[in-house]
Amino acid sequence: MRGLRALGVLFIMAALVLFFWQNIRAYFTDRVNHQVITSFEQQDKAPEVNPLERWITQTDPEKVTLKKNMLGYLEIPAAGINEPLLKGPATQANLENGVTLVEKDEQLSEQNIAIAGHRVEGAGIRFNYLGRANKGDKVILVTKGGKKVYEIYDSYKVNPSQVSVLNEHPGRPQELTLITCDSYNPDTLLFEERLIVKARIVRGA
């Protein structure tokens, strides 16, 4: 009888974990992000992420050596986004551990800085809530060189093949091109479009 009760409790606990899984994942990802960003600000070698945090968040900060790969962090307060920004290219490892410059040799000094982030359905992490940002909302980019503030001026969807959004426009003010997947098709299990959010610099180093 006690065995059946214990089994019943385990089933209930498992059901609760499954029901709240995305909330749990978002909570622990925020914790890990905070540790990673704090380590960056304090110029520590690596954050102390325990095995449980690593398993729940499906991240491995040890793969992303801070001194080599982390450029800073990106904040969009209106969308609840506060993510480590990593050097390009946009590999799976980078996308699992933060947001990332799209191309391998991309520099933060370029006119059009393209940044990609995963859309993790049901969890408030990475660029999942990027669509909540509106025109006029601020995007804050913090690096070792200081803080820059950008203002969103446009957002739209494109086909994945439309790479012209990455083009440079010499002579124009610096801007960010934020990219994530959009338009999920449950029949094909694929995201069929990309959401593009454009932000123009308003002040910074």
C-alpha cells in the first residue's frame, strides 16, 4: 500500500514538473544568464553553473569561454530580454548559450550588426519574446567598450532565403538587425519565416 502511495506521489510530481517545465526552464535560464553576465562584468573566468542548472537550461557555458567568445550582453527591457552576446558565427552551441552575431567575422563596429537568437516555444528565454518589442522600445548593448542604446524603428517578417537584411549601408547610422524564427507550422514542424527587428543607435560609445 505504501508503495502504491509513493508511486502515486511520484506520478503527481512528474505531472507538475511537465506542466510547469517551461516556467522552470525560464527561471533557471535567467539564473544562468545572471551568473554569466556577472562573470563578464567582473571579468571572471567562468560562471559557476551547477549540473542541475546546466541540465534544465540545456546550456553549457564552459563551451563558451567568456574571454574568447562573449562580447557583452543585450537587453530589451520591453520584451524581458537580457542575454549574453557571443561572437559569430551563429552555431548551435552559441544559440544554446545566448544570442550571437550571425557571421564569423562580424564586428561590433559595423554599420549593420546582425544578431540571431533562438525562439524557444513556451519559455521566456533567448529571443522567444522578441515579437513583444515595439517601435520606440529601447535595445541596450553593453560591451567592454561601454554601453550603446538603440531604438526600434521597424519589424517585419521575411523568408529564410532573404539574406539582404544582413547588408551594410555605409553612411547611415549604426543599427542592429535582430533575427529569430517565426511562423511555426505544426504540420511540417518548421518555422517558415524569420522575424526581423531593426533598431537604430540613439546614443553610446
